[in-house]
Amino acid sequence: MLFGFPRAVIATAFATMIAFMGIGVVDPILPVIGHQMGASPAQVEMLFTTYIAVMALAMLLSGVLSTRLGGRRTMLLGLLLVIVFATISGLSDTVWHLAEARGGWGLGNAFFTSTALAIIVGLSTGGTARAITLYEMALGLGISSGPLIGGLLGSIYWRLPFFGTAVLMAIAFAATYFTVQEPPEREKPRRARDIFRALAERNVLTNALAGLGYSFGFFTILAYSPIYLHLQALPLGLTYFAWGILVAISSVFIVNWLRPRVGALPLLQWNLVGFAVLMWGLWMVRGVFPALGLIVVSGLMCGIANALFTTVAIEISPFTRSISSGAYNFLRWAGAAVAPVLSGYLDKAFSPQLPFLVAAVVILAADLVLFARRRPMDRALRAAAAAFEGEG
């Protein structure tokens, strides 16, 4: 998979893996944080909500910075912010201070992730699809290894995962600084309103809205289910490590095997149906072990959706890569930000299983959004594929 990519692309993919470790590294220690700080489920879930909400808003600014400062400088700024705020997270004494630090962490991650994909695609050879596959592999490995590291270090002391992430991000900063250069073709400077101009295009908006609904379900799994399972840090880390491995395998191998046979949009639609059914199953089952099995299996569907939504966001849009990915990420992260804190509230006010039923409904709504625009979106994807073949 790594053969044929320049060193700068490999370094950026490595930094991407480390960056996405930071999303899941908190998972295994959420119950411990709640116990140590006397926080309710909704308060604990603010660690994800502030992170994702700031990340969504920062998508409006990060693309502007990348076209003015350059992708490399924007990535380095993002990595530096993550190092600082991950360290502050490890030093926080209250859940609210920790949530604020996670917001700063989300700001740094937005600056990095919004430009990393553009750098990987811009410096790669062999086409957009191959570059996105590398990006998704890095994303999947990061998501899978984050909970494992969080579980191993969190079983010793709950603050250690934050400090461990800061150290890993410092390594990623050094790798980026010494190996990554600007792509030869730099995008023209743009403004934040270009994101909203892109979202006015119906195919772009449709994909982003569907991604919003899917991300709601994704973060119900990633952010809420650790509290629902009531396991210790290490078992939780191993659970989400297994889940993340399936995310990586499906986003790199399974989706690339299925897409030519099924088609991007039909595969995405059927995958969302399966994800909704699985969420319904989590609402129905009782007991830790059946729920644990369903959560791990959901990694297959999450990996397929991650890869397809990202690919479609780039291919279906008539705008530049940074505007296309910025518009998609802004809207989908906005949806993801609601899921953790809403799930925590539903847990306390109604029942621990209800967040999964709500997620199933939201995912089905996302599927209906795609279904309503399937024909014009399919035409746009076919046109993008024909243009790529013509360039080849």
C-alpha cells in the first residue's frame, strides 16, 4: 500500500494516523473521568461535543488559512495546537476545564485534517482514489489504535492517554516539518463564504447532509457506547481496537472490492440501511456481550461509509479539493457534535438504550436524503470517472 508514494505523502499519512488516535484515545477512560470528577453522562459527553463542535466551526477557517499560509504551515499549526491542548487536558482538574481543553484540541485537529487530505491527494501519483485509500487507511489505523493506547495507559492512570497523545503528536510534527513540502499546484486564496457557496450546490449539500446523519450514528458508537457498556479502561480499549481494525479493513479493502461491483451510491445506501438495523439491534438487545459484539461489527459499516462519503465529497463537487472537503466536513461534524451530549441526556432522562434508537432513525433519514437525489448524483460521479479516464 505504501509503495509508490513519496516520502512526504507517507509522513502526512503517519501524522493523520496520530491525529485520529486523539479522537478515540478518550473512549476507554470516559467512565473513569465521570467517576473521578463526579460528572453525569451528559457532562462527560461534553468532552466529545466541544471537540467536534469547535472542529466543525474551525473548518470554515482552516481552508482559508491553508490557501493563504499553505497546507504545510496549516498542518504544522494544527499539530502544535493539539500538542498544547492534549497536555492541558492531562492537567485539567474539572470536567469543564477538560471540555474546554478538548475544544482547543478540536481546533488543532481541524487545521490538520482539513489540509492533510489535500496534501496527500496533491502530492500523490496514481489518482485520487488511491490517495484517498491511503488517507482512509491512516484514519482507520488511528481510530483503532487510539482506544488501545487509551485503554493501556488509562488502566495505569487516567491522565496518561492525554500526555501520550501529546508525545505522539510531537513525533508527527517533526515528521511533517522535515519531510512535507507544499504541493506544486497551490490553490487560489479563498474565503469562508466559499464553503457556503459550495453547499448551495445540491449534490454537495446532499452528500454533506447524508454525512451529517451518518456521523451522528458514528459518534453514538464512538462517544456514547463506552459509557453504556460500563467496562474498565483496558477492556474498553480492546473492544474499540477491534472495532477500529474493522473500520480500517473495510475502508481500505472491502470498499474497494465492492464499489466496482455494486456502485458507489447503491453501496453507500445499502450500507447505511445495515448500519441503521445494527443500531436498532443495540436498542433491542440486553446484556453487555451482545451489545459488545454489535458495536465491534459496526466497524465494518463505519469503514465503508467513511471511505465512500469522503470519495464522493471530492468526486461529486465542481469545486476545488479544499472547498469540497471543507464543505462536507463542516456540515457532517456539526451533526456529529450533537450526538454525544444528546445521547448522554437521553441516557439519564429516559433509558440507556434510547440513544441507539434515535441514531437508527437519523441514519435512515440520511439514507432517504441520498435516495431522493440518487440519479443526479450518480450522473455527477459518472462524469467525474469519465474525466479521470480522459486525463489518464
